[in-house]
Amino acid sequence: MNRLAIIGGGSWGTALAIVLAPRFERVRLWAFEREVVRSMTEKRQNELFLPGFWLAPQIEPTGEIGFALEDADIVLGVMPSHHARAVYEQMSPFLLPSVRFVSATKGIENGTLMRMSQVIADVVGRKFEPRVAVLSGPTFAKEIAQGEPATAAIASTDPELAREIQMAFAGPTFRLYTNNDPVGVELGAALKNVIAIAAGVCHGLNLGSNVIAALITRGLAEISRLAVALGGQPRTLAGLAGLGDLVLTCTGDLSRNRKVGIELGRGRSLPEILESMRMVAEGIHTTHAAVDLARRESVEMPITDQMYRVLREGKPPREAIRDLMERSLKAE
């Protein structure tokens, strides 16, 4: 497996191209934005989403999805979750049954409430049964591109596939652990972004460390409840794709979701915040799907519910915190 296609030229896709390039003979990196392809081709860096990091010679940027997928052994999906179905539909005519899929997109599809691996199976499954693994863990794109040590989980119900991707992707600065629970890994990856927005809100309101610690702990509890209700394993949520990613995203200054929350806490409106952002904060899209999933499965998710009210209904953040604190008392 020496030919890799990365579909998605944002900061995460570019960082993965940089860290994985030494492991592959050829890496083709597809981006939707023409200016991103031009920048990566002519200046050998992604000036829009990840400036200052050089692309290795074996990384071939492209805006042609068929060219990106040509003879690919592994297809690594890193597109935003709300574009995933359309992009996989676009990819479908060029895919061969021998290809392995790795999804590094963190989100849930609104409407269908599918995880990204389910979207792949739904689209590609019309043509052949895809082999799919999911990649997630506490990883900021900038730190990955800088070559700082990082760890992540690679999960699949196919243990042979998980091991193949682990061996193909792991390197001196990128350590992967196999996992047999893609449900837990994907839900942990998606839902932690919602909790991270809440953590940012608390920071924007100048609240202290006590509340952040409580938010992470109770946030993990509700993420775990939903994941287990959908077939995930509790131990997964205590691992890299659960607690690890949650702590990073709730406390790290590079977290886009946390930054959205900070601005909400400072009194800015969501449309105003989004207008000033170049990159996607997945938690905004995930909140609606998470609330719908929780209702469907009869799972209580009070933090997620309050963030939905703040994001979608314009509820003042201080009122949301007050309502969380004044809920009926219960055992942990």
C-alpha cells in the first residue's frame, strides 16, 4: 500500500498529508478550493488553512477528484461532515473494490443521523461493500504538521484492516492504537466538539477551572451514555478518541470549537462569529444531530441540549449555565 489519496485540503487534511508523506510513495491531496490547490502547487504550502508548513515532493495537490483517486490503495476522507455525502457521491465512479477507506472526519450527518463510516457504506455500498476504518484522537493539525508526538485510534470492525492502516500510517511522531469500536470512536470524536463549545462559553464568561473540570467530566458522561445506547463500548470513551480528544478540545487554544464558545460567551452572535471564520467548527453542525440522536434513543444529554438552545435558539449563555445548575438533584 504505497499510494494514498487524501480527500479534503483543510488544515487537518494538509497536516495528515505532511505527517504521512514519508510513509508513502505518492500522496495526492484533493482540495475543493481553487486557491488552495494553486497555493499548494505553486508555493508548496496551504496558505489559506495551514500556512508556514512545506509539502514534501511526493505530495501532489489537485482539484480533480478522479486524478486524486487514480490507483489509490487507501482513501483518507477529511472533508467537513456536512459535505461528506456529496463528496463521496462525487468519488464513487472512480473507486475500485480493492481500495481501503479511512475516515478522519469528525461529525454526524444531519437528517439521517449517520456516522461518517455509515455515510461511506451508504454511498459506496451501492457499488461494492467498502472496507472502512475511522481515525480519531487528541490531535491538533498545527502540532501534527510541526512533527510533535501525537497518538490516535484507528478503529474498524475488521481487525485486519485496522492493523493494516496502523502499520501504514504509524511513524516516529504519529503512534496509532487499533480499536474494534468504530461506533464509540466516531461518536466520541463528533460529540466532544459540542462540549468544547460549552467549555469555550465558560471561558468567555470568565469562569474558572472548577467549571471546566465539571464540564469535561459531565460532558464525558453524556457522550458515553449516547455512545453505549448506540452500541459503543464504555472503554472506548475512556481512551484517546473519548476522554483524550475531549480534554484537548475543551482546553487547547488551537480548538476552533472552543473559540466559537469563547466568542459566544463574550456576547457575539453566532452569524457574526461564523462570518469571521475561515475554517469549519464541526460542533456547530453536530449539535443539532446530537440532540436528535439523544431524543431518538431517549438518552439524557443536558449540556448538549443547552448548547443547542444557545446555538440555534439564541439563548443567553448565562441562562443556559443557570438552567444546568438548577436541574433536579441526582446521584452521579
